[in-house]
Amino acid sequence: MVKVHLVPAGGGAPITVEGKPGQSLMQAAVAANAPGIEAECGGLLTCATCHVYVREPFPARLPPAGSDELGMLEFTASPRRDNSRLSCQIKLAPELDGLTVDLPATQT
């Protein structure tokens, strides 16, 4: 299992969820009923409601965002940053164990 830490907007204690390698971060968060990731489209890359800010050192461990993800990041409800990603596009893998992401203030 891969542990991921979700930091609520405005701070607070991180929420730790676990997912299987190959599962998306969004799927792991939704399965754990973690607040802060809406995932309205269920991972179909059509809504940008699973936006997260990936903390260092993990951005370099992720594959680059594809053109579809980059396009959807233009429609996030909270400001896009250099470390913005859609959690539906982050596939969990052993090298991502301990991944920490900040949740935006709003997804909608």
C-alpha cells in the first residue's frame, strides 16, 4: 500500500489515506471518504474537481502532465500553481509512498 497525506486548505492535521499501486490518488481519497476532493466526474478528466498542490520532493517523481490534464487545470476553482495536478492523473506507486498534497480552498 502507498500512504498519501492530504493537507486541508488553511492548514490542520493531514489526513492519511492508503491506496494500491496503480490506483489513482483520487480513487484512494474517495474510497477513504477524505474531504476536499470532489471528483465530480469520477476520474474522467472532465471537471478539475480533484485538483491538488503536490509538495516537494514529489513533483519530480511524477510523470509530466499530459495535454488533457494541462487543459483541465485551466478550469480549477482555486488558483493554479506550478505544482498543481489533478489527483485522478496521479497513479500511486511505491516511489510515491509518503506523497503529500495540499488541498485547495475550493473545488467548485
